[in-house]
Amino acid sequence: MPSVNRRRFVEHSTRILAATAACGSLQESQATPLSTLSVGIMGVRGRGRGLATGFAGMPDVEVTYICDVDEEVLHTRSSDIQQLQGKSPKSVRDFRRILDDPGVDALVIATPDHWHALATISACQAGKDVYVEKPASHSIWEGRQMIAAARKYDRVVQHGTQSRSGAHFQSAMAFLQSGKLGEVLAAKAINHQKRADIGYLQDETLPKNVDYNLWLGPAPLRPFNRNRFHYNWHWFWEYGTGDLGNDGVHQVDVARWGLGVEYPTAVSSSGGKLHFQDDQQTPDTQLVCWEFNGRQLIYEMRLWTPYGEHGFSNGNIFYGENGLLILGSDGWKVIWADNQPGPSSGPSDRDDAHRRNFIDCVKQHTPQDLHAEIREGHLSSLLCHTANISYRTGKRLRFDHSSETFIEAADANGYLKRNYRKPWVIPDSV
């Protein structure tokens, strides 16, 4: 368990003594959780902004650090957090300054994908618990290393697939498990939305307010280009995983959850840039089929169609013998085989509930109670990685779950692990 600063140590010790006097049991008193957790946020633009303000707004959390390579972002976010919690966090560019502070309990990671694994592993090694955004990793091998670090250092590591904390998602899963829909053999994960063309941009002089070398981290050294920086990094293979890993992973995770499956036996993916004419490397249109033993999961992505299906935005369809269950952020509903409406539910909170689940598990040190523990995050991220590898190789690939490698596909296995730029290297033994 990470050590604490002097103020919180005294506070904790006082509670322990009081509990000992009341209960006559030192063992019980030592299980008393800290009243306020100290959290650092790594990456505070975009999704990181929502996480930073969300954690700062919790009564038993203090955001003591914010970290970003862009000083302008740091300045703005510090002001946001100060208004919420009454005091400004420390602002740092290098996340290792957060890990050096023994008073910090947890690191929240909302960086580009290529930083997720190294930051998570480093935090575990420093005795910090972790909330890491989706996808868990930038490669399949990285996900395995993240699990290994969480286990070795006995850390609480939550993955940012927050639908697992949504009450209406949980009730949908309960309905699927009830058997009323009959046997569910297939599910579709849907990612339809209207994204923007990013155009073509030339490389340019590095902005003075950005630590670009640190932003690149494990990725190869490249000239600075705004189309490979804020948010648009998602669409470049060296930093992101396309919209499958960005937004689609939420729907893929829910589909995998509902089907009750883990590793695929095979995957095939096709698609391309059918709409955008710009700098993006990743596809704007993608169709994936994962095969499991007796189950099938389909992913359908179009980034140029701003409409949903069956009255829902991005979401899932579960195909049962007796009807369909359609599930999304707006709620869920059943359509029976005779086209008659069945049970339904409205929407529920996910973000607040997911943060609450993480904080409660950190306080009690109960990683087994996490709604999206890192292994679950790895399995759903792995599906996204296998699909992108199938797309990039143009092959249907068979997968061996025990080694997490492709069968008789050397070219595909070349994507399992990236080449790291020193010194930002994830070791073979964490």
C-alpha cells in the first residue's frame, strides 16, 4: 500500500486509535480506509479534462497533481480544478514527478494510447493504484505486461470502459443472462458517427509551450505536426488505434460482456478510407468479425454516417432465439421475434459511477470488486488490436489464446509488440 504524507498519516492514525478504543481490535482498525485520496491526473486535455474535473468534484478525492506536456493546457485545467476543490493542484510536465511523491495514492492516465502501458506499469512499480483510459494498451504484448505489473505489485487498476458501471448496462446483462431471449449466439457492436476531415498539414516548428520529446515517449522521433498532435493522434498508428480503439472499444467491450466470451479463435477485418481524403492513416469504415467457440461478434464502423439504428445511437444488438436486445447510452429495449416490444430501460449514469467504483476499491484495496479490472480491459482491447492487425495484413487470422499470438502468421505477429524508443522501454520483466 503506498505511503502517505504527514497530514494524512496523522489523520489516518487518529482514526485507527479511535477505532481501536471503540472496538478493542487493532486488526479491525488497520482496515479503516483513508478519508481522502490524493490523485494525480496524467493528460488533462480532452478526455483528461472530464476525468480531472470529475475526480476533483468528488468529496473524498483531492486532485493534488495535474500533468501535461502542453503548458497552456496545464494553466487552464489548474484553474478549473481550483474552482471545484478550493485549491490548485501542482502542475508538472513529467508524470514521474507524481510517482516520486509518496503522498499520492493513485494515477489517472488519459494520454495518447502509446503512453498507457508504460505509465500504468511505472505507477504500479511506484506503489500507486491506476485508472487508465481505453484502450488499455497500444499493443497486445503491452496489455499482458500491464496485468503482470498489477499482479506483482498488488495494485488496483481500473480500465476506462465505464459502461460496466452503468446501472442500465448491468440490468441489460442480467436480462441476457435470464434466458428470456433464448440462446444468444451473436452480437453486433455499432460505431456510427460523423467525424471531421482533418485535411493535410505540413510539419512545422515545435511550439515553445510543448515538451514534444516527452509526448512522443516510446514512439519514433518525428517532426512536429499538428495533425499528429492534439486529438488527431488517434488516426495515426504510431500513437493511436483508430476509432475502433478510441470509441469502438466501448461497444466491443459491452458485446464481449453480453456474449460471455474472452479470446477469439479467429478474426477478419476489412474496410478503408472510403470517405475522408486527408492525413489519416486509420480507416473511416471498418467491418470486423471475431469468431469464438460457438459465438460470433461483429463490429460495424462508419465515421461519416451521423445516425443510429433502432432508435439508438452507438451501441449493441444482441441476437437471441426469441428476439433482439438493443443497448446503447440511451437505454435498452427488447423486440421479440414477432416484432412486438418487450422490456426496456432508460439511461443511467456511467462516468460518476465508474469513478466511484474505482475510489471505493482503492480505499478498501479490493481490486476484485472493480467493474473493469485491467484484465477485462486487456481482453476487450485485445479484440481491437487483433482486428486492426487483420485489417493491416489483409488476412483472416487464427488466434492462440494461451500465448496471445497468431497461428502461422509471422507478419501479423510482427504487430504484437512495438519497437520502443529509448529510454521509454517497457521491460520484459516488470
